Amino acid sequence: MLYSATIGSGKDLVLLHGWGFNADLFNDLIETYKDQYRITKIDLPGHGRSDEVAGGIDEWCNEIIKILPNNPILLGWSLGGLLAINIAHQVQISKLILVASSPNFVQNDHWKFGIDADNFKQFSDALQLNLSKGLKRFVSLQTQDKSKLKVLNQSIDQFPASTIALNQGLEMLLSTDLTEKFLALNINMKIILGRKDTLIPSAISSWYESQSIDIAILDTGHLPFLNAGFEL
């Protein structure tokens, strides 16, 4: 069973976090928008308070779909964005918001807007040597707000992801290409990128723009929603 919690009132908004973290990463965002939206946060399989789910991206998405309210706005950050694209291809949602995310995270002969697979593997291997320390360092590079860092660090320690889930998530990031599924979507979309993001380079904005999608680029790294200028 997956952990979820709902707060607020208004249009349904569902938040999907990224690899290695948990849904408490969004608590400040929820506090800001709980009077405008009915917000559901979900811990991904094997992350935080959620049970592991065997399989790959489809099996993870099937479990998430069981929790979704009808026709929600679906926001996915990083790996959560990849899941959100896959979900949007299966069920009706009113809007898709991708934050520092992409339908394909890794470069190949046909896709220049990702990161080198070997570099990504080195990055992930280094993180997994000491996940808690690695995630804390990663977050510390994204914001200088000490109060936010303290809360995020506590959450990282309190609700770690399982090794199985981390490996599953990495496999999704390394091998999933949802470009065709993304292009087939006919829904309202918004893309929010970080100008300093090294995982999802802001150069991808040109590709999103070619699809006539609303884009915002903030002066931030891979966690744009920690930036004061972040707006849904």
C-alpha cells in the first residue's frame, strides 16, 4: 500500500516526488497552496512510508492511479514527472505540471536534452554509498534557507527509501523514454525548469517550446519549488 495524505480545499492537485526522497519534500509548497487546492501528496513505492511495489514504471503507476482523485492536476518533480507522464497517458487528468523533469532523462542518438548515462550512473552510485549524506548534500546545493534545509534533512533521515526501490527508480531514469507518449498527450501542460539544473538542462526549453507548452525557467537548480519565485 502507498502512503498518501490530503489537505486543503479546491481543485484536486496531486504531487509526485523524485528519486530517493519522500512526499514531505513538498510540505512548504502545500502550506502555500492549501487554500487554493485540495492537495494529495504520495510517497512513491518503497520511498518514505510506502510499501515496495514489484516491477517497473507501469506497476508503480498502477498503484499511484488507485489513489488519484478524479481528473486532478498532476505535478511531477524529477522521477515523479516521468511517472506523471505515464499516468497521464492512462487516466484523465486536467493538467500536467512537470517540474525539473523530462520524458527522457538520458542522452542518446535521438535525444540531446538528457545527461550522459555513464555520468548519471556515477552520480547515483556516489549517492547510494551514503544515501542520507548524499541527499542532504544535494539539497544543500539547491537552497541556502537553513530552516528549509533542517526540515528536509530531518525528513530524509526519518523516511529513507529502500534499496530495492532506489534500484527500481534508477532503472526507470536510465531506461525509460516516454517522448512518444508525451507528444501524444492532448491536455493542458506547464513546464517549470531550473536554469542551473545539471540533471535536466534548461536547454530542453526549446524542445518544449516547439510543442507550444507553457514554460517557466527559474534561477535555481534541480529543486525549483524551493525557490521563492516558484508559482503553479
